[in-house]
Amino acid sequence: MLKIAFEADTEEELVALAWRWVMGPRHQEPDGATGASAHGRADQVELHRRQLGEVLNAIRGADSRRLLREVAELAMGNRALVLDRELTERYGKRSGTAFAGIVAGPNKVMRRVARRDLINWDADVRGYRMDPADAEIVLQRWPAI
């Protein structure tokens, strides 16, 4: 039997987590909206932060943690971590295919928790990217590895 559990500090947060799990993310209000929508955005930011915190706590692989940190640092400057020979040598890998496994672990957890990827492949530059909002949280949670 499948069992799903949610943890929150208040009943309102618990209901919001369950709602998001069942219904998916709520659509953002257009810019300039006030009142409840501003409160809703703050709730979304907090939910995003909690979800990413849960994901980061679950990542145990040293290579995955190291790669996430590198991608996050570059994402703050809107750059990608290019998959090239120098990168494979730094990580002690024989080819770039090993990085599929390094990225798969964090993305698998992120999909389960937040229904999206944490690290994305950018075919134009042949490298990995991360959303700057995610990168900021990664760098706050993991100041140095």
C-alpha cells in the first residue's frame, strides 16, 4: 500500500502542500496583482525553498553534490557548466556519459518532490544549467563543498 506523508508547521501549510501534490503548482497572477495573490506568491516562494531543501538533504553522492554546486555558481552568472574533456578529467570520468548518472540522482529526487528537474541540459552549449532561484538556494545551503 502506498503511503504519502506531508510535514508542515501549520495546518494551512499542510493543506497547501497536499493541494500542490494533488493539483500541481498554482498559476501565477499577472504582475501588479495585490492582496491575496501577493500572499500566495510568498507562500509559493516558501514552498519552493522547502522543496529544494528536502531535495538537497536527500543528495548523498559526492559527485552529484559537487556538480550541483558548480552548476549553481555558474547559474548566478547565467552560464552553463559545459560538458567537455576538461570537466570529465576533473571528475575522473572516462567520458561524458557518466554525467548522466551524476545528474539523474538529484533530478529524480526533484521530480518526486517538486515535479520538475533541478539541472537541465542545454543542447546549444552542450552543458548543464540551473534556474537562478534554485542556484541561490543551493549556494545558501551549501556555502562551500
